[in-house]
Amino acid sequence: GGPATPRPLTAPLFAAGRQLWSDLQERFWPGLAALKGYDSALPSLLAGDSDQARALYRGRFHFAGQEIVCQPSAVFDMTAPHRAWALHMRSFAWLADLKAANLGLYRAYGRHLFLAAQAKGVTDDLETVCERLLNLCRHGGFLLQGAPSDFEAALLSAVNSDVKRLVQAKVRSSWEALLQSAAVLAAALSYFSPQALRLEALARTSAAAAAFVLPDGGPVDRSPRSLVKLLALLLPLRDQIAAKHLELPQPLNAALERALPMLRLLSLGDGGLATFQGVDGSCGPLVRAILAADQTGGRAAAFAPHTGFARLQQGDTIVVADCGGPSGFDSPLAFEFSDGAHRVVTSCGVPPHAPPAWVDAARSPAAHSTLDIAADPSVRLSRFFRRKKPGGQQLVMAEHLSTPHGILFKGRSSRYAGSCGIFHVREVFLAVNGHDLRGEDRFERDGDVERGWPEQDFALRFHLHPGVQAQPDAQGKGFSLTLADGAQWHFSARGGQIMLEDSLFVATGGAPKACKQLVIRGAVGRPDIINWAFRKS
């Protein structure tokens, strides 16, 4: 060839300017500096399902209880049956299943789906972008193994685009702030990134975690589901931070050390959570994975005064009580209990991906094991539940006492003070051997003793888990309860009429299951004290 063609004078100047702009981006807006390659995987708490991978390959996209069957190239054009299905599809959560099968065929298929999503170019919300970025941190190496160089360029472009969107996004809640910063941190740790981005994301994640976790370890929204999501998000990041030999910020470490005992407080004997505040059966495997990943093996907290939950545990018997203030679910002083791995008293729970009418019903006192006043004007009847209109503020006061004879929980709720002029007081005692669970519910008038008791009926509900068989006892004064393992408990009460009624358990992660509920019925204040007991044979 001939002599080399001289480059225009502007070329080196442009290159120098581009480098200066990149340096300024890295220094003043770390999120805009490009991530340059895949480094290491964000750990996964749960493995995927190789059977699901085979179904995906055949064009069967079954997520969150709904299935769409179509050509893989068309799946991102389909109308999602509900939000949870769309989130699973758009966030690439299915990559875990393809990775579980660990075949080159499925790697190529995953790349095909990834490129189909990029070609579609749908604008996603903040949660979807965060979850997608997290999944590309977990499974980016799986996709890149054996991939052509142009795919690696496409993957890095998508990751950088999502990071840029996140650092520019405005968050609307403390949870969004935590999810946003944690997703950027995961990307900065999983891909080769500027040090400034790592440190900025780490500082923001630490501050957001400290703000989201209350002093007793519960989340600011009182939702056990939020606590599970927080720990599932932060525990793998903690391991990745340690693997990178970075210092874990003290506020982040303290938040995790508070949150883990709180999760144990909310766990029953089967390893799943009590079904308060929107919990459904789908989170059980993740809860068990989180507790297995807790290398400290710490003890459960006993009382969480800020979040509003209490735990009584003696032997194999565990009681969890809701003693919190106003929240999304109306369950003041409700409790659940288990004997070993078997749940006995529970709440109805919330069906996953439920329509609004079901969620409204599941929020009401009638769907929980607590006091339900039928004449309260803020509720109206349906077949099994009452759907509650939004109520006013309510105050719950509680204390948790340990004695040589057992553990005592006391609570006082103003749930019915505005509508009925009464306070509900509940005391629950669990004997030291775990075989004697006793309770007392009483009514207290709101100030004006002269006016007497309201002309209203009450129901004290004890929803039984579907695995519990209930039969009237021989004396006709109580009920014998048989658990799945053959264990026997006996329920008795005074202060009202005991009835066995139909109920539903919808916290199954699948279809609702028919079950029973023990109900003590009577008139408010006549008498003003109701005693009940569960005793193990």
C-alpha cells in the first residue's frame, strides 16, 4: 500500500475531548460513566427451575399463575394478564430458570429473548428497570458464555442505559430509593465500573437501608413482605461487597442486623411468615432461603414496639400477634399460632394477584383472628368477609412480659372507639411448656360510663388452617382440633356462644382452600369479658 493517509487534526482533539467528558462524568455524575464489561455475578438466594426452562423453550410463558403460549419472538408483543406476569417477563426473572438448566441451547435462547426485548423498546417503570438490572447482574455471565462479541456490546449497552435511567430517576418512596440505589450498586459490583460509581451507590444504599428499617428491625410500612424483599435484596449485595474487599458501611450492616431477628419474629414453625399485612404463601421459599443464608443463626426478636408485632414462643408452640397502628390491613390485636411445623390459628391471608374486591375483603377484621363488631358502620357483609371502607386513625398500646410461668402479651386497641365508643383489650398467655395458650378479650367504654354499652353484637374469630380438623367435644362445650401430624388441641371459651363456621384460607400461593373458623358470638359488654383457651392433649 501507499503512504498512510494523515488523520484530520480534529480527530485527536475529539478523542481528547471525549476522554475529558468521560472523566468529568465519572467524577461528578458517576452513573453516566460507562460500565465496560462483566466482572462477577451477584449471588442468587433461590435457584431457578429447569422444568420451567423446558416450558419456556417451547413457548409456554407461565408466570405468577397465568400462562401465555406464543412464538418466543412475539412474547413481548403480548398483553400481560396482570402486573406480576409483566414484571416477571420484562425484568428477565426467567433467566434463573434457563440458567438452572445450564445448557448452551438455553443460553442461545436467553440471548434471543433478550434481543427481542431490546428490539421492542418498551419504556418500563422504575421497579421493572431495577429488577431487570439485578437479573442481568445475577445472570449476565450465563448469557455471555459463548456469545458473539456483538451480543456483549448489546448487553453492555442495555445495562448502561438502565443505570443511566436509574441515576436520573426521581423516586416516590423510601422503598423505591432503596431499590434504585441497590440496583445501581449491584451493576457497579457485577460489571467493571468506575470506583466513584461504586462508592456513591454504596453510600446511597446504606443511607436508604437505614431509613427504611425501623429501630426494632421492621420496615417503615409494617409489611412483612417488604421485610422479605429488603433482605432478599441486601444479603446477596453484602456477600458481593465482601468478595470485592470493600468495607461494609456501618448503617447498612446495622440495618441488616436489625432486620434478620425481625424476620425470625414473624416466622412460624413451618418456616413461613405469619399471614399479616398482605403476606401470601408465595414468599415461603424465599423466607427459608434468607434464614439459611443468615450465617449468624441469631435468635428471633420477641417484641417490636415500633413496627407493632410480638412473639410468644415456648417449646414447639409459637404465637405471633399484630399490635401495630394503622396500616394497609385492619388487624389490630390479631394473632396466629403454630405447633411445630403445623399452623393452627391463622388469618385468611391475601390471594396472590387478587382482584381489588378480594384484597378489600382480606384487609378487614373479619379476615383475621381478632375482634369483629358486625354493627360497625365502616364494614358491610359479604359471604365470608366484610369489606372495610377506609377508617380513621387507631391507637394500639401493647406490652410483652416474660414470667417464670410463661409469656404474657397485653394489647389495647381503639379500633372501635370512634364508631362504637369502646376499646378492645386483649391478653394472651402462653405457658412455659407450650401446651396451654389462654386469652382474655374485654371491652372498655370510651370515657362516658353513664351511657352504657352500645346495642351491638361482636364476633371473636379464630380462623383455623386448612390442615386442622375441628369436631365438637363429647361434652358439647368446646371443640377438639386435630392437626395433620395427629396432635390434639382442645378449644374452650366462656362469655359467649362458640360456633364452628366456614372460612377460606387464601394465602396458599395458589387456589383458595376451604377451612373452618371458631367464632365466639355475643353482645358487646354483656358480658364485658370473654375467656378462651387452646390446650394440647
